[in-house]
Amino acid sequence: MKCLRTCTLLLVCLCTFGLVLQTTFKPQLFTTHGIHRSLTINTYTDLADNENRTGALDHLRPSQKPTKVPAGHPSDWRVNELVASRLEQISNMHRERRVDCAAVIRNNKTAMAEAISVAKNLADTRDKNFNINIHLMNQTQNCSHFLKEYGFITDVLSKEEEEFPIAYSLVAYTDTETALRLLRSIYRVQNVYCIHVDISATSRTMGALTSVVSCLPNAFISSRRVNVQWGHFTVLEAELICLQDLWRHKKWKYFINLTGQEFPLKNNFELVKILKSYKGANDVHGTIKYRRLNRWNFQELPHNLTGIKGWVHVSLSRPFVDFTLHDPRSQDLLDFLKGTWIPDESFFSTLNHNTQLGIPGSFVGLNETEQRVGEKPTFNRYKMWGRNPCAKNTVRDICILSTGDLPRMVASDFLFANKFFLNEDRVVIGCLEERLMNKTRDYYMGRLQFNTSVYENSVIVKNRIRDETGG
């Protein structure tokens, strides 16, 4: 009995001592957190060095062997029951319980009116004292708990997706929650993510996003930060900083640039299918018809290039990015554009539509296309300008997307939508999340198939410059 009491006392002492250690040495909020992780990475150099390490991401994947082949999948497809269960849990987690999203997307009048009313009430009654940045810095103290509770997908869902990684830049400023929900919606372990946080962002915003990134072994904060100002070179500079950082990672096939106030209309499975159907083509908007020569101070561009106006949103093949970063003619164009107005709408567009440069995947026949169809198509963004349909209000002539826009967004062929103000409408993002996660689960289980014909038959693909292999 005496021995039993001694052992019990010793056990209590050890537990108390462990609790004291845990409390005393708890990581500070702004540091990189490595609790319950086998890999702690938050800089672009560390991530690149670890990319080829065997098993670097294995701690994020279940060890259970896959079982059964669902209908509609190729014979080598295997469903992992543990992954399927996790996807079901995440789908339930992302369900927007305050409204009937499916009915809203079908444009049911009653459901739509109720959803718009709910969105307004949420905006009017939101807790203004709640600080998302402090909350995230606390939550990410335990990365395993954070990733599970926030519904991040940390499994490779198909061999096709695993063999076609995508690189992203995400330029964030103030809206931490929207940026987080965007990152979560596109996150997959085989992709790579560069997060540029505006240098003028608050220390809490920077701390929160850094803490989130520290829990994601294939994401990093950009190596350099700038003060992004609309119309100035810094908009393009932030993208190029991330492109340089991302280039160190050898496996990705396409690059997509995003801002913190956007959201996907397609999930990763669909994005991979679409980008593969491009066959190396770049989706870069461009126009000769509506360009403005005053953008370039009425000067001639270097190398006798024709100046092209376009949108900043792009989907670029790796060979195009290679040319962008390393060809002297690209650098000459960049140096010229530094002294012009809104260079982010000229740089990629000019490179992609001057065929004498011979960039693989660039576009042939822009002038003829505009004469024939009026405007060269692009699938990058659902973005409503001017008099285009908009359910609510506009800022700088751009529609701020809301619940009433959901039916049109979802019915479109665009990859992402721009732009959202979460403090004005939380329902629209909630419904998009629910739909994306349900489709992700159903694709994995073999319940859905995706048709890429609208993309592979587009003029973007048909008029591309083939690479040396004919792709």
C-alpha cells in the first residue's frame, strides 16, 4: 500500500511538472509553430530545400490501404475509406445551414429572398469586437488541431491531381478571413502557394497569415513584400516576387495569380482537368481594339513589340513563366513598363500576344479574333464590369458579388470570381464553399464526371503556339 501511494504521488508530480513546462514554454503568437508537426516550414527557401525529401508530406496522408473502385473512375483509381470519411466530415462542416444554398443556386425566388435577408442580418449584427487575426494566431498554436477543425484537405485525392501540381500567388492586404477561406478552398498538398502580404498590412494581419502558413508545409510568405498601390508597378511587382520564389519548385505545371478578395468556382479536380485541356496554352486576356496608347506614354515598346491591354488575372504554363523570368526581351519590356500607368494590365498580355517572341502557349491572331468574335474569350475570372448584371452594388465600376449573383456565377465556365466583401455578405462565400466541397467529395467517390469540351475547343487552345513536342 505504501508503495502504491508513493507511485501515485510520483505520477502526480510528473504530470504537474509537464503542465508547468507546457505553460512556461508555450510558443509566442508571432513565431513559427511546430507543435504536432513533423515538418516546420514558413520560408520559400526552406520549402524548396524540402520539396524533394522523401516523405516530406507523408505525415499528412493516411496510412490505410485504399479499397474498391467506384463507377466512373479508371481501373487504377482507388478510394481510401478513411479519406472518404474525412471528405464527408468536411462537407458537413462547410454546409451553410442558415440558408438553402442548392435552392438559391437554382434561383428559387423564395429561397433567394430568404438568403438575401439572412446575409443582410449577418452583416448588420456581426461581432465587431471579434478579431480574426488574434483568433488565428491562437488556433495555429496546434497545427494538427487547426487543420482538422478548419477543414483543410490534407490528402492527395487522385493520381491525376498529384501529377499535375499548380502554383499559386495570393496577394493579401486586410481581409484575413477571406484570404484564409480562399487558401483553404484551393489547398492541396501537391500544390505550392506563395502568399504576399502587403507591407502596409497590420502586424496582426501579417502575424495571422504567417501563423496559418506555418501549418502548411507547401505554402510560404513571399521573400520580399511591397506596398501594392492600384495603377502602379507594385501590383505587378508583387506577382513577380512570388513567381521568382515559386520558380524554385520544379514540379508545378501551371501558375494562377489570385488576390485575397476572390473565390474559386471550380475545385482542384476541375482545375486540373481544365488546365490539362489547355495543352500548354496560356489563358491571358488581351485586346488591340480597346487598348489605350497613353498607357505607354505614346512611346514605342522595346523590340518592336505591339502593346496589348488585358486583365491582370492569368493562368500561365511553366514554359511561359520561364520566358517571363529569364528572357532578356521580357526584362526589357518590364523595365519599359515600370514608368507607365497600370503596367499589370500590359506585361503578361503583351508577352502572350506578340508571336515573334515564340513563347510556347502564346496566342496567334488576336486582331483577326477580335474582328471575328468581338473579344477574345478568357476563363480566368467571373468579373462584372459596368452595366453587366450585378445583384447589389459596384465599386470602381466592378460588381461586389453577393448572394443574388450566385446563380449566374455557378452557371458560368469561369475558374474564379472577383470580388467579394465578406463583411457585407457572408452567405455568398458560404454557399460557394458548400458547393465546392460537395463536388470534391462526389468526384472522389465517382458520382460526378467533368466535361472539358468548352475549354479544349476554345480559341485559346486552338490558336496557341505549340511547343517543340507539338503540345
